[in-house]
Amino acid sequence: MNEYIQAVQKLLGQLTTAEQEDVVEYYREYLQDAGITTYQEAVDELGSPRALARKVLADYSIKLVENNHQQSRTTTQAARSNAKTIWLIILALLSTPITIPIMIVVLALAFAGVAVAGSLVVALIAVLFSIVAVGVVGVVVGVLVIWQAPWVGVFYLGIGLTALGMMGFAAIILKWICVKLLAVMAWLARDIYRRFIPRSRAERGRKL
């Protein structure tokens, strides 16, 4: 049993020392109360150390994201937190044995979410590059012709500079949309995780 607990603890490096101790103490007490003494009995009851650790990490990451909604966080911090949560949930799903129909549903939802988000991002990036191209061409043409036809040169320079100014604004919008898409995907991942990940009695009894 101690070998199992030690194996789980080694996989919890992303948690603080206090959080690791809390997890280890809870599952050690649970196994002792259940009369489980061997490594294999612990695996039969709680799953492999890797599967349990990944679910613990996912749970803590979800808790952190949800707590952050009530606190002031920068968009960059929120995006990183959501991305980390999505990745940990994916690892938890991959390490947990679930039925084929549930896996099909999970994969279909994940594919749909990624496809929609990817399409929007690609479209926005294409628009951004188009704006950059217009801006660069406008500035170059304006500089080339301004000495021969001043008003035409000023016209093209105006178009080019306006387009480059719009590029900065579009980049801000693109970043905002990406952050929101990431938040939606994180919410979807959390919902899938809570609906489809099977829980042992020990996990259901543990409160973060």
C-alpha cells in the first residue's frame, strides 16, 4: 500500500507541498480504513497511480480556474490556466478506462469544439494577414509615387497607415477571441470530465 501511495505522490509534482500532503494523507487513511494493504489491492480499488494522479491534478486545476473567476486575473493568466486545465483533463480522460460509446461522444464533442475554434482562428488570422498586406503595399506605393504625384502618394500612404493601424486593433480582437474560445473549450472539457469520468468511492468522498 505504501508503494502505491509513494507512486501517486511522485506524480503530483505540479501541486504544492501542502496539497500533495493533503492528497497523500487522504488516500492513505482511506486505504487503511478499507483494510487494503497491497499494491494490487490499491490498484483494484483506486485505479493505477498514474490514473489517480491525473484525476487529482485535473481536479485541482478545475478548482483553481473556478476560483479565479471570482478574482481579478489578467487575460494571459486566465488563458494559461484554461489551457493547462484542458491538457490535464485530456490526460485524465486518456488514462481512465471508459466505455466505447462514451469515448465516441467525448471524441465527437472534442473534435467539434476544436474544429469550430480552429476555423474561427484561421479565418481571423487570414483577415489579419490581409490587412497587413494592404497596409504594407499602401505604404510602399505611397512612398514610391509621392515625389511624382504627391496627392496620389498621400492617398496610398493614408490607406497603408490606416490598414496598419487597424492591424493592431485586429490583433487585440484576435487575442480576445482566442482567450474566450479557450475559456469555452475549458468549460466544455470540465463538463465532459464531470459527466463521463468514472469515480471510485474514495474520489466521490473527497472534497477539495
